Amino acid sequence: MCGDLDGDTALDEELFGWLIGSAKVHGAAPGGAEPELPASEPGSNEYMTATFRGALTRSLTDISRAPEGARVDAIRSHAIVLARLAGFLAGHLPPESDVFRDVVDALMDGNREPQTSAAEHFHDHEHHHGDDRDGHVHDH
């Protein structure tokens, strides 16, 4: 397995569980039905969302089949393969399309998404300012 995670099956399962929880926001789950691509134009938000959900569902299904303790490696492998696929597809467009910047931006946005949603989730569980359920009220 990867570096510090060697032999840590509990952490492996915890990280896989976090991935599954994050994927639910996008309507994807291991073994779930892949969405049909809409009749809308390729490149539309609806089409791209369905394509993303389908790829995520396929990845989750494959990752869930990895042996116990090997799911982090499976997650890593899928991330690398999909990044390679993105580069391969983008490499077939003319340089003036500047798709490389869009691909890198999408990669960075996707990489930040789990941390952002986890931080928002954690903040939702902190005490509520101005809510007397926490035993004190703030005037801000």
C-alpha cells in the first residue's frame, strides 16, 4: 500500500468510507446504476454531470472490489488513470483551445472538493452562534 498506510486496514476502510460518503453528494455509489447520458449537447452541464457520475460510479464499483487493505491503492490507481485519460483526450485538441488550463483547473477543483465539504460538515457540527442551545449567546 502507499507509504504511511502500509498494514493499516482500519485507515484504508475509513478513507474508502469517506470517499463513498463524498460520492453520495453526486448521486454515485459502488454497484450503482450508471446514469444514461442525456440527449443534451455534449459539453452541456447536464451531459458533463451525467458523464462524471457514471465515471465515479464505475470507479467506486472497481475500488469496492479491491481486497481489504488495498482500497487506498485502488483509489490512487483510479485517480492516476483518469488523470492520464484527461491528458490523452486534451492532447487531441488544438493548442489554441487552451484546454490544458481547463483540465488543470478541474483537477484542482476536484482535489479541493473533499476537504472543502469536510470543513463545511465539521463547521455545521460546531456550536451555533446566537443559538442558546450552546449555553451562551453571541451578539455578532
